[in-house]
Amino acid sequence: MRDNFRPNLRLTTNILLVIGTFLIAFKIDSLNHHTRIYQQRKNDCARAYALNLTEFDEGFLKKYKLEKTRRSVDEVISYFCNYYLQ
């Protein structure tokens, strides 16, 4: 009976390397997606502050699912954008 340990080990190692490479590529892609979302929110907040929060009132609240409870719209948007504009 022949010893097939080394070829089987090499095949298993190659398969694991391919799987690992795809997992790393997938993780990098998901990081890029989160960066795009953060950048979009940052741009929207900067635009809202540049326009003095007048044109963005209802559209901004609807886009980011913000609710105006007892605060004014300006306070809600400024509280939301405080994190992104630091």
C-alpha cells in the first residue's frame, strides 16, 4: 500500500489557501462598503450644514429614518451629524 499522506496534505493545503484568499477578498469588499456608507452620510451632513438645514429637513429625516420627537428638525439633524462631522 502506497503512502498518500503528503499528496493529500498538499491538496488540502492548496484548497484551504484558495478558500482563505476568497474570504479575505470578501472581507475587504465589505469594509469598502461600510466606508462608502460613512462617506455618504458625512457628505450629506456637510451639505445640510452648508444649506443651513433648510432644504434637507424632510428628505434628510426620511432618508436616515430619524424621528422628530420633542426637538426641532434642526436639533435632530445636528445631533445625528455630530458624529460624522467631528
